[in-house]
Amino acid sequence: MRHILLLFMLLGTTCLWAQSPYVLPGTLTDEIADRWEILYDFDHQVFSTQRNRARKDINLMAQSLKSESFRVSKSINISNLDDFDINYILDDNIEFNLDPSFSNPQASVTESEKVYDSTGVFYYTKASQDQVNKTELKKRKPVLKYFYETKANFFEIHNENFDFIVNPILNLRYGNAIDDANIIFQNTRGVEMRGLIDKNIYFYTSLLENQRGFNNYINTRIVRDKTIPGQGFYKEFNSAVIDNLKGYDYLNAQAYVGINATKSVAIEFGHGNHFIGNGVRSLFLSNDGHNYFYLKFNTRIWKFHYQNIFAEIAPIASAQNPGDVLLPKKYMANHYLSFRPTKNLEFGIFEAVVFSRENRFEFQYLNPVILYRTVEQFLDSPDNALIGLNGKWNIKNRVQLYGQLILDEFKLSELTSGNGWWANKYGIQFGGKYINLFGIDHLDAQVEYNIVRPYTYAHSRSLASFPEQSTASYSHHNQPLAHPLGSNFKELLFNFRYRPTKKIFVNARIINTSYGQDPDGLNYGNNILLDTGSRVNDQGNFIGQGISTTMQSLSLDVSYQFAHNYFIDLNFLYRNADADLDALDIETKYVGGGLRVNLGQVRLDY
């Protein structure tokens, strides 16, 4: 790893793009960037595996596609929908698009202001890269003098050294499920703010107030894990006005501030979560769980992107810690080094460790250029260390193949013996995306297969006050940091997105999963929160052991965008979990809809 750092220093002569606020996962901007990265060959280094996509990167993609010379050089034919998306992205990221060469494509640009791609074709200016030359906004008649001066933003301020944008967040949903007397609803209101200071400092914050009633299978998980997926502290909610309107009341906040310390290094500090990978799921690090406190370093040099995250996380949930008592702490550190040798290939090496400590940081893990397994051995191996490999290959501007391998523990001799040793802990992901399936514009398909052995992500060293739970499991607030199902499962997933018009969006998802549940008091390796010292067997372990369960799920979401980032949704779900123990069978038939503003679709499959 130290030799890699030296290589960075020797090759680090190329200026790469600065970090900026991210787009929220599942939003239209995020989905557009995902398909563009497959469809079009971008010469600038956009690393798609780190899925907290920077707005500046996405805007640069749109600016490139806006350039006629770029289209000619790449022999690109832009469809009407993609042309609409280009303007949508530019509107959605207005703070990075205030450059005269783009507000007026015919503006004269001197030779010294031009930046060329590898083919020698000009497609953007230094001004667009560095935000040096600001221009006046294309404003429209505002609402009440100050609001919606541009179509994308509720309120905004732009001047030479400061950009500030405020937008409302809303998610109002109502639905019913067969054989469930309670109303399935969501009442989310909030606000988000983002901005830039001196072109080098960026910040983001959002605050959401929620009341929500969930489908039956989510309620079952809440009871088991004492936590709401993706959330933190909560309390029960019962309407005093409407019968059968009950659920949970909770707040959610995300905030971070970052600085581009050099042309290649950014430092970020805040509360949030992250995603590493190209799939629907990640076996490394996903954003399905609750936000956590973190310090992050991003280094982008030449064809490399090196990300370091140091985080403070919780070994239990707030519901297990009543009263005004400090929530116990544990800590996580991870490194992810990605290498993009060509425009179409990307490889990554991942390592992470969760410290098996209570309320104490292990400073040896602050070393950003050492293998964590080595540090763990220095400390006599008390901690939960994981390593992984990631790969992505874009083929002929139509197909993307991707995959992940995560290794928690294993012995090669035990792996080849076939004895089912409990500590052969690993997970594998294979997936593929196909853009414009059957030649139909904006009909995109994705298939993904995930398999994770029992006890993967789990660990020993239990909490003194909660002896059944481990301080070192790869989890936060009783929620997995990787796949939401934990471990001991096989999952096959199909995802289809279709967009027949500019304003109508259709998403269908089919899931078939087989997994083994843990009976009360027994640990067969599905619940990663349990101490591995309570495992049932040392040998003879297999995927699906415990209470064998199969789950089939079919969901269909139809959305209509009637204004920028304002959606009306219709949602349909059929889900059936069939377990060997009949008491654990759960069937869900749900129909609902609602209004969604400045949020993406968040789907809770488990």
C-alpha cells in the first residue's frame, strides 16, 4: 500500500475534478448519471463505484453531452429524452453551470481557455471546470418575488464567492394492504440546503420530520431489531383523529461540510452514509442503514481514486438504551482504492475494520496506507476485519457487468474440504445492466445475484450489558452496513426502468430470495448482530440453514413528474415469505400512492 502511495505521488500531475455536494440516491439525477456512464465514453475520470455521486461530476457529464463537438467526436446520437435530461441536469446543478460558454454556446473562447479531451476535440472550458467566470442566471418571474427564480430551486443565492440553494422535501403517501387493518402511510416534511463557499468549500444539510406506518414485514423487522431500517431514535405514533392510523414518529438528519484541500484531495466531515459498488445492493458498504458520524478523505489522482472513511457507530439501537444514557459506541474505518485503466474498466480493492472496543478509538487504524489485517495482527486479532474486490466493465456503450467479492474470514484448507466450517465467511455478487433493451429508448434492465455465507459480517466480543450482541459486528444501530438481509442467503433480483415520455417513469422489481432465519435463542448465522460465540455448529454449515425461508417479491412503481422534482406516485407490491415454521409466514399485498418532492424512491425489500 505504501508503494501505491508513492506511485500516486509520481503520477499526480493531472488535475482532477473537485468534490461537491452529492445527489441523493434513487433520485432522477442519480438514475440519469448511472445510464449515461454506460452509454457515453467520458474521457474525464468519473468513478461510478463510489456511489455518493458528486453534483459537479454529473454536471460535467451534461456539459460534455451539450457540446456539439463532443457529440461529433464520439459519434453520439442523442435521443429526445436524453436531450431533455441534459437540460434537466444543468438546471438541477445550476451552481456549476454559471459559465458564459454554456449560457451562450457561440461565445468566443480563446485558445488558452480551451481544455481538450484525449481525442483532441474541445468540449469544455477552464471556466466551466474552475467556476471562475460567473454569468447572470437565466431567471424567470419568481413566486412572491424571491422563490423559484429558476425551475429547479425554491430559493437560491449566487455571487462570486457564495452559492446557496434551499429546497423543500416532502413525501406524503397513503395506502392499504389486504388483511392489514392499519393504514400504510408516510408523512415526511423537511428542508435541504446546499452550497459552495469560495468555490472550494461545499456543504449540505437536510432535516426530515416523519410519521410513518409500515407494511407487515417491516414491522416484524422493527420488533426483532428494535430499529427502523435507515433510521435512528423513534417513538410510537397513534393518531387521535383517524382510526387505524398508527406507526412510528422519528427525525432524520444528514449534514456534512467538505473542503477541496488541493486539486486532488478533498476532506469531508459530517453525518451521513455511503455506498460502494454498482449494484442495487453492496456487499462492501451501503446506504440502507442509519446515518453515522464520519471523517472522509477523497484522493483522485490520474486513474486512481482513494477513499478513506473513519466513522463512529453504535453497537445497539436507541430503543435498547432508554433514558438519558449515552449510547455505547464502536468504530469503523475503511479504505477503498479504485483504478480505472480505461474508460470502460474499473477495479477496486476494499478493506474495513470494526473495532471491538466500547467507547474507545483504536488510533492505529488511522494509518491510511496500511492493510488493516496487519494492524489487527499487531493487536493480537481482536477486531472484525474484511477485505474485498470490486470490478466493473462497460461493453459497447450498452452493457455493464459488475461484481464484488467480500472476505470476512476463511481458511483455504477448510474451504476446499467442503466440511462447512463456520468461519468460511464470504459473499459474492454478480450483476449486469442493459441500456435501451430491445432497442427501446429508456428501457433499461438489470439483473443481480448475491450470495452470502452464514456468520459473514458477524463477530465475537459481546457487550457486557447485552451479552447476546457483539461490539464488532459489521453493523450500526442494529442495521447491517452492507446487505440489508445480513447473511446466510441467496438473492436473485431483476430491476426494470422504463420511461415512455419525459414525465412518466415506470420501475418494476422482481426478487427471489432463499435464506435461513434464526430461531429464538439459536444462532444459525442470519442475524449478524449475534455474537458468533453462540453459533450452533462449527462444521456442517450451509446457506439457508436454520428456519428455511423463501421470499418472492414483485413491485411496480409508476411516477408522473408534473414540475421539476415534483412527482405523483402509484405503488403496487406483492410479497410472500414462506418459512418452514408457519408462524413466520408473511404475505403482503399493498396498493398506495402519494406526492414526492425532491426525494428519490426508497424501497424497503427486507
